[in-house]
Amino acid sequence: MSELYVEVHLDSSSEPIKYDTALAVFEKGSFICVSFEKGENEVYTDKYPIMNVFRVRNTYTGKHLTN
């Protein structure tokens, strides 16, 4: 399975929040959600209000994004 690299750019910060090995990124209601594994058999989901998100970038190649 390919790794999913995700960057969440918020309106209020100059640097993106980065996920090197996310499991999924999706929209649920008024949130952008990023699911990721932390530890063994522990899956977490970070949720960001869409109104605070400037941009979401992702790649399925496992390689980091470049500007």
C-alpha cells in the first residue's frame, strides 16, 4: 500500500501541519479530517473546521510535496 502524505494549511499559521503516513483524508460535515495510525492498532482522526483551512495537499506516492 502506498503511503499518503498530507499537508493541512490553516489560515492562522505560516507552516502546514504535516502527516507523513496518513491513512485517509476526507470531508465530514464542515470538517476536513485526517486519519492516521499512532502506535500499534491505534487510529486517530484530527479534524479541522473547513472555514479555517486554506489548502489541503496530498500525494499517494510516499514522497514529500514541493512548492
